[in-house]
Amino acid sequence: MGLNIGCAAAPGRARDNKTGSWRVFKPVFKYDKCVKCGLCEVVCPEGCVREGQDGYYHPDYNYCKGCGLCAEECPVDDIELVQEEK
């Protein structure tokens, strides 16, 4: 599939295009104070935060754009937005 002129990626959702490679900031889930409320999963616009078998929520960094909504909305401030190191 080729790209259209003027497009950096084919149209679609982040699930269709691995967008994590151009992220500038990365949410780091610390799990120190996590109450497993699931709000991070609810507010993620790309749907890349999922509940694991351990009951904690984990981001899929292949698709995370680093918008920071999960960190902003975490009621116990257990998600830290840090600059991505490449």
C-alpha cells in the first residue's frame, strides 16, 4: 500500500499505524499508588491501555502517542510523563 501525496502515514487509527515511534513523551506507569480504577484505560484516545492479568493497566507503547491524558487524569498521580529516549 502506498502513501498519498502529502501524507506521512496512511489514514486510519493508531491501531492500524504504529504511531509510538514518533512519540516525544512517554507515560511511565509506576504502580506504587495504583488503585486499579481503570481511568487510564477509559481516557486513552487510542485505546492502547489495557488491563493485564495482574489487574494493573499497561500501555502498549507501539501505539501510544504520548498525549499524557492518562497521566493527567490518574486520581493518585501514579503515571509519570517522561521525555522519550531514542
